[in-house]
Amino acid sequence: MGSQDAIICHEFQETVAQYLIRHRSFLDVLSKLQESTARTQRAVAKAITLCGCLEAKASKPQIPPNVVFSDLQAIMDTHLRGELCETCRDVVETEIGHALFYLTALCNLLELDLSTVMQKQMDRIETLGPFYLA
Ligand SMILES: [Zn+2]
């Protein structure tokens, strides 16, 4: 992560700290975080079921027996078709923004530095490579 990214994370964390007044209890923050991730999922589902800009098409992956690991990413399907329209994109971005707000608020309450959390996670991903969350 570059120093510019770390500065943006730090600014974001400071801003969240300034504006988190109403839901200051960690219990409120935890429940608002869960609510915001549920609302993000709902926004994606609505893009499929109400708007129709996205389509879900899922089936069991057909993996050839002698496939090499590096080809798996191309074989594994996202099960998504289409792309977010402008309206749905706005809604999903807003909900992800709310989730980031409460995730950052949790960092603040636990005295965790968001950019350090991100850097450590990036290091883990880079170390484990394609085996991460496999
Ligand atoms: Zn849409």
C-alpha cells in the first residue's frame, strides 16, 4: 500500500471518529456494521430481482481433471451476468460506503489503525497467493 493510500485511510478514520456520535456504543457499531453488510447484499440482490441489470446464473463448476492451478481463475465462474446500471451502482456504492464507515468505527473503538489492518491483510494475501481463502 502506498503512502498516499495510507494517508487516505488515516483521513477516513479521522473523519469517522469525528462524525460517530449517534452510534458510539460498540454494540451499536457492531449491529450497524452487520446491518450495512446485509443492506449491501440486499442492494446486489435488488439489482438482479427488481432492476434486472444483473443476472445470476449459477451451476456446478466443470473443472477438467488435469487443469493447472494457474488456469483455475479463468475456469471458475462469478455466476454474475451483465453489469450494474448507474442507479444500482450508486445504491451499492452507498451501502458499501456505510459498511466501510462502521468497519472503520469498529477500528476506532478498538484502537486499530485501518491502514495497518489493510497492509497486514495485503501481506497475507501476497504471501499465500492463490491459496488465500481457497
Ligand atoms: Zn440496475
